[in-house]
Amino acid sequence: MSDPVILIPARMASTRLPGKPLADILGEPMIVHVWRRAMETGLGPVVVATDEPAIVEAVEGAGGIAVMTRSDHPSGSDRIFEAVERFDPEGRHDVVINVQGDLPTIDPRAVQASVLPLADPAVDIATLAAVIAREEERTDPNVVKAVATPTVAGQMRALYFTRATAPSGEGPLYHHIGLYAYRRKALARFVALPPSPLEKRERLEQLRALENGMRIDVVVVDDVPLGVDTPHDLERARAILAARPRTH
């Protein structure tokens, strides 16, 4: 049996939406909404990893846990690794789930599904994808495609991730969702590796794992959660959450 911990990296340095984690949604900062969605999974403790005291204050004010990390991390993976080592130096939690801090409307069931592939001891990292339904997304380089082969029902083994339109031929394309469930040992190995050639070429961090022989499996979910990157996204998130029944 695994013992997961959910880590949410949060930084203020967003060029398109300054101060994004603290953006107001229905009277609460966005990061608090993400924390609530993670808590609703019931998978384990939820920890926000940040380098900003105001984010710590917001999370703790809502009753959550936040850990201060260094400000010079090159990626969210490095930030959550420092945070989990600070939060759990004894290594009790053997699975680390990385939920991005700009997903206030994410379905907790999608987070729960992310750990399913780790039932197979051969899998190092698990992630999510959804079938691309909109034609324009097939050729959009901002939509990362997961190229994968089926394993069991609703799951696949990742062969590659790309901004290109791939694979060619008839059949579905899969929109990769940047939520990861790492075995603790796999996360430690991953952040110790240098950036890899294809990672730098495609600007996709997960390729570092594949290039170093790590196995990533993918769970297919129904839709892509709304990532809040712009003021328009923020308005959409407010509308979505306003339509939901309040649970607290």
C-alpha cells in the first residue's frame, strides 16, 4: 500500500497574470481553491510549496500546510522535492503527487486516478491525458501530446511527449495534463539528473525521465482541467466555481 502526499508548487512570477496564486476567486485566493480540491481527494496530506510568505499566510489562514522553499529552483519538480524533504524527512510518504497551483477547478477524481498506474512496480511516474476533441488543438504547439501505447483499460505507457502533431495516421491524439504522481525514489532520481537533449529541444521536462530509461504511464481522463494563465481564464474559473455547491 502506498502512502501519498500531495504537493502544490506555487510562485508569484507569472507574466500574464501577476500575483496569480493570490488572485481572488469567490473571496478566497486561487491557491486555497487548489488546496481544497486536493484535500477533497482524501489521498493524504496536502502541502503547498512556495517561496512567497504571502502564499504561506493565505494557505495557513485557510487551515492548510505550506512549506517555504528556495527561490532559485529551475522547476516545480525541484521545488516539490525540497518541500517533501522538509515536510517528511523520515520518508514516510512513498508517493508524491504534484498538482499544479493554477488548477482551481480540477476534479479531485482525476487526482485520485493519477496514482493507479503505480500499482505496477515497473512504473516510476504516472500522469494524465485526455483525448483531443477540438481540431485546432491537434496542431497547437502549446498543447502537449502524449504518444503512448495501451496497457490496461484506460491506461497507457508513454513513449514520447511532443508539441508536434503526433502520432500521424488515423486515431485519437492525447492532450497531456501536467499532473504527476512520482514514486518518492523516482522523484529523487529525476531531480538529480541534468536536463536532457530532447527535454531542452521540446521544452518538456518529462522527457528527461524517458531519456534516462524511467517509465511513465498515463491515465486517460474525460477532460483537461482549466489552467489559469490569463485574466480571461480567471473569469472562467470564477464562473465554474460559482456554479458549484459550496462544501465548506
